[in-house]
Amino acid sequence: MNARKLGSLLTGLALALPLVIEADRSGDQKERENRHDRDCRDNEHHDHDVKTPVGLIGVITVPGNPITSSDIAWVDPGTERYYLADRSNLGVDILDAENDIYVGRVTGMAGPLPSGGGTTSTNGPGPNGVLVTPNRHLWAGDGNSTVEVADVDPNSITYLSILKSVSTAIPACDTGAATGHYCGRADELGYDPKDHVILVANNAPLSPSALCPTMTNPNAHCAVDPYATFVSADQPYAVLGHIVYKGAGGLEQPLWDAELQRFWITVPGPTGGNPEVDRVDPVSMRVDKTYPLDCASLTGAASASSTGIALAPFQHLLVSACGFPIILNALSGHVYTVIRQVGGGDEVWHNPGDGRFYVTGPLNSVSGGVQQLGVIDAETSTWLQNIPDVRGKNPAAFAETNHIFTVVQITAAIAANPSTDNSVCTTFGFRGTGCIALFTHAAEGDDK
């Protein structure tokens, strides 16, 4: 796409698809005669578009504070909205994913609060993980080991309101006293639509009483085992149970597998250990399969890290682990490949609209390298391309348009001195604000 086209496209920070109307069309008969040909042309254009390279086409800004603290994003096909955990603005930002414009925010969440202080206001930041259920309820992991349930149905009288706050605290990290809250944030989420169960990762709980002094904090509380919480997605949103992950180094992204009727969840290893991917039965609330990932064998370097996970057809599972995107067979655990051209990042995404996995990370997974949006063919498990995405992270895609979004998070120092901003937002004239970067496939006829 040439610069002139790009500049005009971004004037309103939104994309508009051209509408062509035949002036001589006289009625329904001609429409019926032409419908098949038009559908064929649309399909041909779609097939071409998803096979073309992906490129950056614009950015979207959100009102309020600069984006200096954010977490997971989610695109919901039912509401056709993009949802971003925006801690800087104490809520979840909502974009119209079809027209690429900001439409609202669910507020009233923790924001960028600290962890480990023992009070409800020092018990972790939020929002963190986000998802939307088919009844148009937003679920967001929040600070103080709380999950927020909010109404995101624009036709509802309670639109953008928090309907309930659900505590995921357990006695091992929360005494219930005024200064006994150490379970930390409720982090990332998954949803089982069959049994109406939300699975919540409680990734970094601390002991209310045991101290593990450090050089910088002699009063630091000791870590206790991370745990997962099962919550009913039906009112009154009861907590159904927990799984404690003994000895794990954290707990990351739950993911529902509709074919197997199970959750997957990524589990960082302990210090000196390996990460793993666990399969979880939502009914028995037990782990029924585990795939360890030997990072030294797979990548040549020891690591305990594991973060995002995404599922494609044929049970192709992409896991961000050991610093790389790793693709394995969810049925057997067999590792197909380690993608080395780009790092794994935090959140990863599968887009059924174009059959691609999307990841963000440094070039060739080298620390300090330029941040990239990586594009991977989900069927063949092959890397296709990288697109520079400085300060971008956590991709999510809208399958209907094949628009891919990443949140571009800046630092507080950049917000205070916008002249130092080197993020991708500056490509379109925005400095010191952060933004949401927008990518898509090149259209037929665009300059390559």
C-alpha cells in the first residue's frame, strides 16, 4: 500500500469499505441472477487476501490516561468487539472490531496496584485476563483475587456496568482479616460453554504469615503454590472448586478445547525446572493429562517460562514457552516445530478467518531485538513473516475482516516526555499516548 493511500485511510482512525451500487439495477430478479456471481467474486477476493502478506495499516487511540499498563485482549465474534484490559484507565476498553473505533469502557477495576501488601488495595493489579461469554457478559480477572462480571450488551439497561465481583481467594493466601489479603490478582481466564464454567488462573499467591526476606524487602512474604479456580458462569456465579499446582512457578492461560471437552492451561516450571501444558477436566476439576516441555532439548537453553496458548484445527496447539512459539499435537504432545524467527510473547492468538497463528516477540527471540508481530501458518506449522511492531504485544484478531490488533504500551517516562516515544504509534503521529495497532492482509491491487 502506498503512502498516499495509507494517509487517507487513517485520517479518521478507522477503515471504511467502499460500497458499490449498480445504478441501473431494476429489481429483485436481477439481484437474484447476479447474487451467485457476486458471492463467487467475494470468495475469490477473500481467498486472495488471506494469502497476501500482513501489514500495518493504522492505529487506534483510546481516551483517558496513556496506556502504560495493560494486559490481555479478546476479540468476541458475537458482539463484534475488541476488549482490552487497560489498567491505566482502571477498566476494559471496547472497540468496534468491524469499524475499528473506540466505543466505550467498563470501569471500576483495580488499575495498576502493587502486590504483596496484605490489604485489598495492595493485592494485585487489574484487569488482567478478559473474555466474553455468549450472553454478552464480560469476565475480567481483577486485583484482590477478584473476577468481575460486567454487562457488555449495548441493548441492555445495565450496559457497561459491573454486575458482580466474585472472590477467588483461598485460606492458604487470605485470612479474611483487614491486612490478610495475599492471594494477589485473578489473572487469565478460559470459558467452557458446555458446562458454563470459567477457569481462572491465580498465578502468584503469597503466604499471609511466612516471610522470605530479600535484599530489597526484608518483610517480603513467601510464595505459596499457584492455583486455578472454577466459577459457574450462571448466576449467582458460585465458586465451584480449585486445583492447587504444587511446586509450579506460576499459572498462565486457560484455553477451552471444544473437540476434547477439556481446558488446556500453561504452567511455568519452578526455578531450574521445565514448563508444562496441562489438560483439565471441568467436571471432575482435575488434571487428566500433562505435557512437559524440555526447554533445553527443544531450544538449546534451559527455561521455566510459559505464557500464552492458542488452538487451531487438527488439534494444532501453539504454546508460548521457553521464549519461543512451540507448536505441538494436543492429542499426543508431539512437538511439530519450534518457531525461531520471533519470540513467543505473552498472549498468542489463532484467527480462523485466515488460518494463522499470531504472536508478538523480539526478532529471532533475541532479548532487546525489535518487537515483531509474527505470522505463522497454523495448518503447516510454518513461520510466514514478521512485521515490526515496536512496543506492541498481545495480538487478537477479528475473523470476519481479518483485522489483527496489538496493544502498544509505553512507559510512564515516555508518557511524561513524549519526544522519547519510539513506539509504532508515532508512525501515525501519536506520541506519549500508547495506542492499539491495526494490521491486515494486503488487498488485491495494493502496492507491495
